[in-house]
Amino acid sequence: MIELSNPKVQIALSAVRQAAVLMRQIQQETIGSSLTKGDKSPVTVADFTSQAIIARMLSQAFPDIPLVAEETSTALREPDGAAILSNVTKYVNQVFPDANAETVCEWIDFGGAEPGEQFWVLDPIDGTKGFLRGDQYAVALALVEDGVAQIGVLGCPNLREAAILDKEGPGSIVLAVRGEGTWSTSMAEDDDNWKQLNVSARSDASRARLLRSFESGHTNVSKIDQLGDWLGVQVDPVRMDSQAKYAVLAAGGGEVIIRLLSPDRPDYREKIWDQAAGSIVLEEAGGKLTDLAGVPLDFTQGRLLKNNRGVLATNGLLHEKILEGLVVVGA
Ligand code: AMP
Ligand code: MG
């Protein structure tokens, strides 16, 4: 089992767990009304709340380790942002009763650092569209050193045992530490029933479960279908949002994650907070991760994976075969 007494592991785990529990509450409390009004504010509230809580905990424990996080407080400080800021403060107060509007903004902006030799990287809510739809999303935090993730934590409120899509259960926390494996437990605060995760042993391409974005605009659906045909896949691809896909792959609930470039955004480059936590979660469970050309992901290039195109993540066994298929279908 992972050495949980390591302060970085302990704080990262506790921060993601507390944020994820609150995210589930916000999703449940706000989603119905917002969807009918077409109002995206609950997402904004959730994003900011998650980032404020995690940034506060990291900045207090590790003031010298920079945090690269997706959000900034700019919109909250404008007159139009006042209502959202007061909502965010209300939720943050559930964890930190001493928080006020000003400290909430300061904590959020602790996440405005640039990547360096050592940094935390946070997506406070990965899979925003899934969050709004009532589907999958993840709170994703990693510690990167010299371009390699050393700690990764995923809070996945709508997964059971990291592998199964389940909106009613307690949710899953997935934790990986370089050299110590990938482990998962329930999101419930007192649950320390850790189980080690291992990728699936399926090597037969016809039975490969392909995990892909729910949002067709984030990938290339017709090329995924062509790849599936070339591989002779007999099972339907699984559409789901966020790095929760990496938890499922690490837990053996699928064999392949594929992020092809959308035909509308052929120059898209992945953001580091969309991949860092997932990368170590998968690798420590025995999986393999590269871009679509088989090149390892390079986290030394700032906020974007400038040297990579798309992502291919597999249980390892199917990796070469799929790289070959990608060349054939021209993806
Ligand atoms: P997913 O839930 O797998 O669809 O991934 C969600 C992430 O996709 C978001 O956090 C965005 O940063 C990212 N994203 C946004 N636009 C694109 C795009 N055109 N291609 C690939 N990823 C995108
Ligand atoms: Mg994201």
C-alpha cells in the first residue's frame, strides 16, 4: 500500500476528497434548475469552490510549491461575479468557516503559477460538460517533478470501485504514487479500505472496450469507428467525460482511451491538467500512455502538451496494435 503518512500524499488526498464530496453536493443541489434555465453558473460555482479549497490546503502546507490550476478569480472580482462569489464563499465555508470573499479569491489565485521543475497541477472539475449533464466528472490533482507526475489523485463522485459508472454510490478516490502503485477507496471520509488497481488482461482486440469523450467535439468519432472496424472490435465504445476514464482503465473496466483530434480543431494541444493525474494513475496500474504517434507525453512544455498530438492510453497489451491501426486509418 502507498505510504499515506507522506505529507504530500496526505494533503493531496485529503484536499481532493473534501473537494469531491462538496462537488457531488453542488451537482445534486443545483443541476436540475440550472439545466432548465440553460444557466451555466453551477459549473462556475463548482469549479471555483473546488479550486479554492484545494489551493488553500496546498498553499498552507506547501507554500513554496507552485500550483498550476485552471481557474482565476478575475470574473469573480467583477460586478457581475458578485452573486457567484457569494455562492462560492458559502460552499467553501462548509470546509473552512473562516473563509470570506477576499480570501476565497486569494486562494483561487494561488493557482496562477507557471509550471517549473516541481509543481502541483489541478483541474478543479475536469469534464465540466459531464458535470452539467449529471454524468461523469473528476477532481484531478497531480504533483509533477522534472516533467513526470509523481503523485496523482482523482476524485470521481460518479464511479463505484473506480471501474463502474454509478451515480448513486459514494464515489471513488483513486491515488497513485510513482513506484507504489495505483489504489482506490470509497470517497466517504472514514473509508480506508484501499484496493490496488490493475489494468485489464484482455489482449484480444475484438473485445477491447474503447473509452472516449462523451462530447463528439473533443474527438473524431468517425475515425474512432474506422479504427474499431480495422481492429475488429465487437463491443460498443464507452462514451464518458473526464479523467474518470483513466480510473476506469486503471481498474480494468476498459482497455483503451483514445483522444483523436477533432476535425474542427486539428491544432488542439492537450492541457496539462487534463492529463497529468490520469497519466500516473494509469501507468502505476500497469498501463501505457503516449500520444497518437507513440511519443511519451511531455509535461515540460508549460501549460500545454506542445510536443504531443492527441492521446492513446491502453492496458499496454493493445498499444502497438492500436498505434498501427491509427496509421492505417490516418488519425
Ligand atoms: P473529455 O471529458 O474527455 O471530453 O475531456 C474534457 C476536456 O477536454 C476539457 O477539460 C477540455 O480542456 C478539453 N477540451 C476542450 N476542447 C477540446 C478539443 N477540441 N479537443 C480535445 N479536448 C478538448
Ligand atoms: Mg479539464
